[in-house]
Amino acid sequence: PDVKCEACDAVSAALGGDDALANRQNVATMLEQSVPLLLSKMISTPYPPGLIAGKSINEVWKTRVQYHSLNAASAMVGVGGEMAAEAFLSSGMIGRIGEIVMEHTPAITQLRDMMNDEARDANESERVVDAGVAFLANISRTEAGSSAFLDKESLMTKLITEFVATPPKGFDCFQHVASILMNISQMERGRKIILNKTDAYLAKISPFLLSGTTTRRYGVAGAIRNVCFEKDFSWWLLNEAKIVDTICFPLCGPEGFDIDDKVGMNPEFWLSGIDKKREVDVDIRMLLVEAILLLCACGRRARETLRELQVYAVVKVLDLSEESEEVSNKIDEVVQYLMRDEEGQESNEPVRILDESELTQSKVVKPKPGESYDSID
């Protein structure tokens, strides 16, 4: 098993350089050598009985090989994109990862319940699940990967359930579920699932826009941005789901608003006063402003609602402190739509035609090299 782990680490290292072309050439070579099939088989390899420090040899070695194999697989998909994803999908990797998550989650849940308030390092089960979810995040960046993941309904439900549970302090092995949600929401099928009123996934994930974990905030912001593409859901998003409150609260800072601007505005936007913290990550701010822009494009009625909720005041104040020129340019687009003269325009006439090329996928999740299992030897 140690040789297998070293081989997996060699795969990850070969794809971790700064030369993107060389990395993709290495992936092509690995595909010719059937590396995805080998990695998939290694994840399921049984080992002989025995004990190491009171633990089953089978479990110790299996978990160790799982972790290194998943890291290597994640690196291949992250670099190779569609061509690597196809190879892993044909080997049944998503189904196997689903089994691994189900296998290790009970121990993680028990640990979370016991040690929720204590900072600690990750254990072996958490490392494996983290690597597995990272792989799913990378493979779901492709259309085929997202579609295959959406076919695994029980796995998706399990991952979202664990994602919305309170994570243990110090390590968050389900954080990359946010990236999966962002990726599947590029597809209409994925957006409809997130917007399903019965499952209420949108309401469940929205609070994580305020998470202390950037990965969670970014992925959730991306998923929210993408579901705002669904024009047919715009009334529900604005009037029932209260999506403006969800989007605008992280964009508000300590500056405060004029008295007139507060009419119709959610008081939460200013009640924190000078203690209110604005989202610090520029990419997340961009996603949230783009979400507003997508809502603006849903029609005149949507824009009228945005005006009534004082979204213009929010983005105006945001722009005064915004250091990113790209975000400021996007804010300017929002302002142009909200301040335009709409006399004579049909209530649902869009200001521009959108297509799915404007939807956003997550960033590539890179494996964490050098993690050790010495503590269980």
C-alpha cells in the first residue's frame, strides 16, 4: 500500500507544476496508460486481516490508499477537464465515492457531535471524505460530471445534509459541496433541484453566505447567482424566497444609508451600524453583484421590485468603497438598468437576452500534498 500511495502522490506532483500545457500533456499520457481505471480499482482494494496500533490493517491501509488515490484522481480531473472526466465516469468513480462518503460519514457525524466546540486536526475519515468531495467538485465542473452527479440523487441529498450540518471546528470536510452546488446549477436540471420548494435547498444553503469559510461562501454565492438565471422563478425568488435580503446583506458595510433610502429596505442592512462587515472576497462580491444583474434582466416587474427594496442604494454605497474595477463596472451595469426610463416597456420584457454561457462554475480544487497518516501507524 505504501508503494501505491507514493505512486498516487507522483501523479499529483506531475500535475502540480506551473506549466499548464505540460500538465495537460501529462494527463493525456496518463489516460493512455489507463491511470483512471487503476485509481478507481485501488480505492476498492481489500487488504489482509491484522492490527496496527489497535486498528484493523484492512481499514488503515484501505483508508490511506483511498485518500491518496482520490487526491490523484482530483488532480487529473482538475487539469484534464472533459477528457479526464470521461475516463473516470466510465470507471464508475462517482458511485464509488458515494459509497466512501456513506461509509465514513457516521464516524464524522459522531465526532462532530462530541467535539463541536474543540479545535483539532482532521482524522483519517475526514481526510478521505474531503478528498472525495473535492474530486466531485472538480468532475462536476464538466457537463458530463454534473449530469452524472445529478443522477446520484441519494448521494446529493446526503452531501447537502452534511453540508448544512454544523461543521466541526478546525476542519470542514464537506466545504467543497458548495462548489458542487455551484457547478450543477450551470445546468437547468441542477437549478430546478436547488429551487425546488419542497426540498428547500436554497433556504438551507443561503445562510452559508456568511460562513467563516471562503470556499463555502464562494460556492453558495455562485449557486445563488446561477439560479437567478431562471426567469420563470424570478417572482418567487424576489417575493417569497427573499433573495434580495440574502444577496445584499453581505454587500452592506458600516457606512449606513440616508433616511430616504431606508424606506422599503430590510433594516438588517443597517442595524449593525459601524460593526457591519462587508464581504471581503472580491470574487464573491462579483458573484453577488452579477446575481443582481441577472435579476435585473428578468423583466420590468423584477426591476421594479429591486427598486422598491432599495437595491440601488445598496450598490451605490458599495461602489463608493469598491476597490475592484471589474466589480465597479458590473455595479455600473446594475445602476444603468435600475435607473433607466422604462415608460412604455412591457412588464416582463427583458433588457437583454441571456444564455447559459453566462453561468459560472467553481474554481479547480487542488489536492493537499504532504498530508500524513503517521498518527495511525
